[in-house]
Amino acid sequence: MAAGAGPPETRYVSVGDAHVAYQVIGEGPQDLLYFYGLGSHLDICWDSPVASEFMMRLASFSRLIVFDRRGTGASDGVPLSAMPTWEEWTEDILAVLDAAGSRQAAIFATLDAGPIAILFAAAHPERVSALVLMSTTARYVVADDYPAGASQEMVDTIVEIIESKWGTTDFVDLINPSMAENPEFARFVAKMLRASATPRTAAALYNYILRTLDVRAALPMVQAPTLVLHAKDDPIVPIEHGRFLVDHIGDARLITLPGAGPGVSPANYSLADEVAEFLTGERPTIQVERILTTVLFTDIVGSTQHAAQVGDRRWRSLLDSHDRVVREQLSRFDGREVKTTGDGFLAAFDGPGRAIRCAEAITKGTETLGIPVRTGLHTGECEVRGEDLGGLAVHIAARVGALAAPGEVLVSRTVADLVAGSGIEFQDRGAHELKGVPSTWNLFAVQC
């Protein structure tokens, strides 16, 4: 399947008495096998602009093969009373490569997928052209000859947290604190975790993984050039684990990533570029379409508290009514729904005047439902990513919306200046710092 044609078909290959799910995308000159640890789901990952763009970037310079190993995501589960050995998990790699018609591939593995890739590279050097290891380790528990490891008590705590918080945004924020700056992506990751495994299964798998993991003996046998990517402040797998890999694999180097968590996130858009440079010698040139548009963000104020007060069934009914109101007004004012954020909307307009009038209508319509909404608008140049929008203008609109009061339509000076003379009146809300955005911004509230 050619890169850019959308999510690929999910296929299955038999491994023992189980089916392993895999996908193939791109037509690059070399094969790249990518697989994530527990928490992935091949089909769900394409629902996120961040995750799907990452995959498409990988597919822009390779024929990308992705899969969920047994026990994760779209593949068959494993019996918790009889877990596969680490060597048995390498059979998944071999089966997927054979099914995809790949004689040799670079392997990109993260988290608990990393040790499986290490064992495979050591056992099948002729099938592995290069190895990329991210946020992973050769051993997790402390030992006399492995002081970087965690104590058994630490493992107990991690397993308890997984069992109680797996699939929640609290868990996502805990393992990757930088996610707190992007609640939409944190909600997506929590959803993918739930799709990948139940809390009980995740806790049992990690209890097994963390306590039995030790592939240090295989490190000197890895012949493929190796790139180790590791977040400098990773709270679960400290960077000392990554340094150990580099010290014990013959041809390996370390790149330290910003942030404090594993995996793909909005803070690590350059990950694919690092992999591309390592495998091809140059960073890919990505052509991005840019448009000037007015971005509108809506957000229900106190949605969690409101849901707790009225109960799940009533709240779902209210959310459905809220969504109908927003979509009716977007249609009325020629706005384009870009996506929902769970309790809000991101929309785009050709003109700021219509965007403001739409925001006013949404505010009044949702007030009749007893649902307070705040709205933020900014006009600027955006990156077009399929059906999604990205770029600084989107972040500015989101930050402006977050500062709006319940029932308030708040806009940037850019928007206010563009509608001068239209009869729309504003009240100056003063200068504000917008988190992650340079300089200060003058904001204005629309006088409804």
C-alpha cells in the first residue's frame, strides 16, 4: 500500500495456535519493522493524528511493517498461567517478516518490545540490517551486577498502579508527565491502552515482564548497527538503562530525547526523522500544505464534575444534545468540523466573522441545555494533515479557549483586528502569556 493512501489493511499470520496482526504500508527501498510494547493496538493507533503522522513519516522512507505481538492489541491474547518465553515471542517477528515477504529488515522496537528485538537480532543476524531501540532495557530488576535496576518493591508498586489505573488519563500522565500539556492526546493513549489489554491482563503481563526480563547475554551478539533513543527524564525506565545498552552492544550510539516519558508524543515529532537519518543518512523532506484559516475551539466547562452530578446515562444524553447543537451551528455558518476532543470541538472557518457568529450561537444553544461552554478563536497559518489541522495557530486557539470564562467567546488580537468595522464589539481582556507560545498576547472577549 502506498504511503498517503490512508490506514492499511490489517492482516493475520499464524504463530502456533495464535493469530498475530500486522500491517504493511509504504514502498520505500528498505523494509522497516516497527512494533510497540504492551499498550499498542494497530487499528486504534490510526485514530490519532500524532500517531498516524508518525507512522506515515516512517513509511515515507521505507516499506513499513507494523504488528502487535501475541498478548497485545489486535493479536490473540496469551494464557496468563502460561506466558510465552522471551525467545518464543521472537517467533512473532519471524512469522510477520515471512508473511510480509521481507528477507531483511531494520527493526524499531520500544518498551517491552525492545528485549524481543534484541534476542531476534542476536539469533538471526542475517535478517536484521539495523536496530532502533527506544525507551527500553535489557533488564529491569536490580542485581549485584546491574545497579541501575529497580527494586522488587518498586516493581510491586508499578504492578499495583497498572492494575488500578491502567487505561486512565491519570496513568498516562503518571508514566509520561509531558502528556498533561496535551489532554487530547492523553485521552487517546488511555483509549488505546484499554483496547490493548484489560487492567488485570496488563498487570499480570507486566508483573511477568519486569521480573523475568534479562537479555544482557544477547547484547554482545547483536551485529547490526544500533540506535538507542531514550527520554532523559523517563520516570519508569531511567536513562541509565539506555546507556547500558549502548555500552554493551558493539556498534551502538545513544540519542537523548527531551521530555519524561516513553513512546510517541506531540513533544517528539522528530522521532521519525532521527530514525530516517540513522537508516538512510539523511532526514526526509516532508511536504506540508499550509492554509490561512480561523480556528475555533470549544470546551465544556467542568465536564467531569457535571458528569458525576447527573450520572453516566444522563450525561451521555446531554453530550449528544451538545454535539447536535455544535454541528447544527457549524453547518449554518459554513464551518468545517475538524475533530472532537471528547468534551469539545475543533473547527475551521474561511472567515473570522462567521467563526465569531458561530461561537456565539453555540454558546447560546448549549446554555439552554445547562452546559456551560467556553470558546477560543485565532486566525493564522495552519498545517493540513489529511483531515486534521496542526501548527502554532491551532495551539494558540486552544490556549485562548482555555483562558475563556464559562459562556465567553475569547479571541486573539489577530481576530479582533480582522473584523474591525463589522459591528462586532469586544471587551479588552488584557495581555496574557499563552503556555508554550512565544511573547504575550492581547485577548478580547466578544460582547454578545
